[in-house]
Amino acid sequence: MRFKNTYPDVIIVGAGITGCATALFLAEAGAKVEVIDSYHPGAMASGWTLAGVRQSGRDPAEMELAKKAVKIWETLDLHLDTMTGYRQTGNLRLARTEDETYVIRNLVNSQAAKGLPIELLDTRQAQQIAPALSDEFLLASWCPTDGHADPLRSVEGFQRAAERLGVTFKINTTVTGIETHMANGCLRFNSIETAKGSFVAGNALLAAGVQTNLLLGGLGVCIPMTTPLVSAFQTVPLTNLLGPVIGVANGDLAIRQQIDGRLRFTGGAEHINANLDLSGEYPAVHPPAASISRVISSVSSVLPFVSQTPIYRIWGGLLDLTPDALPILDGVPSVNGLYIAAGFSGHGFGIAPAVGEVMASKILGKKTSILLDAFSLERFDSQSDSYQKSTPTLHG
């Protein structure tokens, strides 16, 4: 027997930045929320990420989310009553070849036409913004309203703010299945099953990144996504050398400097055999030596001092990469009350505050401030050709 109000309105599976942000916005709307995670908040993608907060280089479908997110980030420290490490220091995206100059010129022209403050710079102008850059590029795009944040501080900020509003976090709790029941002739979400018991709720959101399909498997639902590897690096602390985030036209390199002075940089998506290592306290991915060498060579070509800089830490991450490199922000059509926020394809961190706000509205049956049609699960139906295949742009 169920008793009114003894179970949550929403259970969120996944305590990354998307799950934590959605939990906060739901709680602010008066919902009773629980968050379940197999590990701890920010243990996977939200901790692995470069943590860029950008609008430039976004797919047009994501632009409104990105703009909304930047507005939220600008006052987020006050909202969360914490220091997220957010800095609006701009984004330089480099063109290193003639082919890449074509990409950057088109990017600037198309995004400027839609009102984004972005411009084209030559090598000298870009070096005035980031003097440590080499001459190994031909031109760059510059978006001064982009920036970056500290990933774990941001996740923790959302978590603590949500907890203050009564959200409960069940960490180190592994989900084993999803139970449904028939209601008014339709299949409906009933409960999240875990190794520690069953958790009944009115609705559920799956925000579990690369593990989302494991949760959906028992329902006959599958997101068409691959899980390529991204290699990530952190140096020892350095004196101030870099202000903006540095990216490149083909998305295979991104660099930023943390508040503590450490450089944090990532390579591109590599479709190689890289498994999630669950043998330790935290999930891990181990990049191969060839990938490590390739990324260090690439970053050293645009920031020469890196070749002589001690590397403090190396890790890997897996992307939840969809065919069009756009996320799924939708309800599961076959199961009422079950929602998905996954498939962010390496650039979900920066838009997470906006995603949390719109998904909270969607789950509560309210009108969303941004249309989400481009992020429907059904766009991948076998009979549909409404999406265009794309590659991840990475870094937030």
C-alpha cells in the first residue's frame, strides 16, 4: 500500500552536474526529490571534463540552451552560495590548416549573424589575447562571453544547494533495474530497483551518461550512442600564462588554466577499445600511450612551453556520443513518467544549468522556456532521417 507523500515526486539516477542541477530546480519548484548514484557526485563525466562554458562552436540546436546557461553561470555562485570557479575569460578557437580556416570563417559568419558576440582574429590578434600561443595557426575565432568553471566545485555546489532544500542523495547505490506498471492502459514508471532496495517515485530522470543504456535495457529502449575515449591531462601549478579557453576547429584539442594555475587539457574523441575500470574506489578509464603522446604533441604545437611542463595527472573519459552529437532531453515515449537527459557527446557541462531548469519544467508538466524538439529520442527512429550526423565539439 502506498501512502500519499511518503515517496518522492522524482528520482534522478546520476549525480553529475546535469542530475544535480535538475534536482535543485525541481526542489526550488517544490518537488520532493531523491538522487541515486553508484559512486559519488561528479565521479564520471562531470569530473573528467575540461569544464568549458561556451556558446561558440555550438550546434544551432543547442545555442539557446548555451545562451541561457551562460546567463545562469554569471550569477550561479550567488545562487548556490558557493564558489564554482566560473570565469568568463573568452574562447579562442584556432584554425591550424587551410581546411580549418574554412570551418572557422563559416563558424564566425553564421554565429555572428545570429547575434553571438564572436569575431575573426588573425594570428597576431589572437596572440595579444593569449601571448603564450605559438605561430602554428592561421587564424582564430574569439568569443569573449565564453568561459570555464571548476567541475567538482560546480557539482558540489548544486548538490549542497539541493540538499538545503531537502533533496536526499543516495550515493554508492547501484541501480539494478527499472520497474513499470500499467496505468490507464499505458505503461508507467513505478520504481528504481537497487542493490539496497526498491525506490518508488512519481517520475524518474536518467542522467547517467554512458551507463544510461544499461538502465534502459530491460525496457527494450536503446539510445544509439558510442563511447569513444578522450584523454585528459593536468599539469603542475604554473604562473599565469593563459586566460581564455583554447580550442581548435576540428575539436581534437582543448586547453584551459584552472584557478590553482594547473593547465587542464584534453584530446579529441578516439574510437578505440577503452573500457570502464570499476576495480577501484572510483570508476576510471586508462588512455593508451599512443593517445597520450599524440595529445601532448598537439598541445605543445600551439603552446610550446607545455613540452617542458611536468604533468601531474593523466586520465581518460568516455563520451556518450550520439549520431548527431546532440543530447536526448525527452521522456521515454513507451514509459510515462520516465525521462532521459543523456548523450551530451562531450559538451554537456556548460549547458547543464539550463538543461536542469528545462528538464525540471518538463518533468513537472510545465511549459519549457526552450523548445526541446531537436533533442527528442524519436529522432533516431529507423524510419527517420531528420538528424544530421556530426562530430563532438567537446570542452563543455
